[in-house]
Amino acid sequence: MELVPEVFTIFERNDPKTFFKSKWTVNILLFVISTIVGIMLYIGFFMDFLPRFFANMENIEKNVLAIIIIVFSVYILIKIVLNLDTRLDRYLLLSLYILVLLLSLLRPDQQHFGDTGLYAWNPVGFLSDIKGDTGSLILMVINLIIFMPMYFLLAHTNLLKTFVARLIAFEIFVFLIEYLQAQFKVGAFDLADIVLYNVGFFVGYFISLPISNLLKSRA
């Protein structure tokens, strides 16, 4: 509990340049900043957003888990921007992302929304769903963006060395998720969702190229 005062004591006793050269000190400062930013993000946005998709968000454990995921994600993203991230940071961020995908798509301890345990084979079924339905439109947008970060995270962790290998892993993952939704009766196997996931994945791939090149140039 005395970490923050200790950091400021170190700063007072040492030259600022020496202080900021300490990786430990920088990590503490970044984590404190990330905690503040993460809590602000949760209160300002996620507190109202998450209950639309997750049941029982008044449960304190779910709120604590959400805050922890947000804080650590912000912390690692800041380290990536500052070129301070480690291999462990990269694997942790990927793991948090996969956890969020599983929680949001498989929805354990979740109220059922719409039809469950069904199979829908219309690849453009979302077009009819969004007509005059704001909720379906929001869900379509979420399905578009939820897999956008995947290629960057796979590439940044240097998993599955080629684009084809990462694409195959992505396709297996999304088909498995949709199948499990139907089997566990927490949703439907919807081919239209898979189409949206693929659009998001490829958009994310093209967005990630200049970002990855920039990060490599700073290494």
C-alpha cells in the first residue's frame, strides 16, 4: 500500500533522469495511470454498456473482473505505444482479449437473447435483421469490430508465423465459437455472424500493417 509514496520519495532523493531510467519505477507510474484511466473508462462508458450484453452486472465480482481487464489492457497498450512492452505483456494482452471473446460470445451465467440452439445458414441474414431494429444494428457493428484486433495481437506476439496460419486459426476459432453457442444454447450458429467476423478480421489486418511496421521500425 506504500508503493506510491515510495515512488515519490525515490523521485525526491534522486536525479529525475536516473528516476525515469528505472524500469520498475516507470512500470509503477504507468500502472497507476492505467488504473485511473481504466476506472474512468469503466465509469464513463462500460458501466452503462456492459449490462446490455451481460446479465447480473450488479454482481460485484463481475464489475471487479471488468475493471481488472480494462486496467491491464490500458496498461499494456500504453507500454506498446511507448515501446516498453515485453513478451509477457503481449501474451497477457492476447489472453485478456481471448477471455473477453469467450465471455461475450459464450455468455456464461447469461440470460438468453433471441433464439438459441439454432442454425442459420443465410450469410447475409444481418441485412434483414437490422431493418428498423436499433438493437440488431448495434449487434451487427459489434460483430464487425470484435475481431478487428485479432490479427495485430497474433502478429505482435509472433504467434503462427504466416498470414495463412493466422487466418486458419481465426476461422477455426469463429466456427468453433458459433458451434458452441448452438450446443450450449446460449445463441445460434449463424453464418451471417461468421461473415461479419471475417470482414472485421480483414479490416483489422489492413489496419495492423502500418502499425506493425511502425513498431518494428522503433525496435
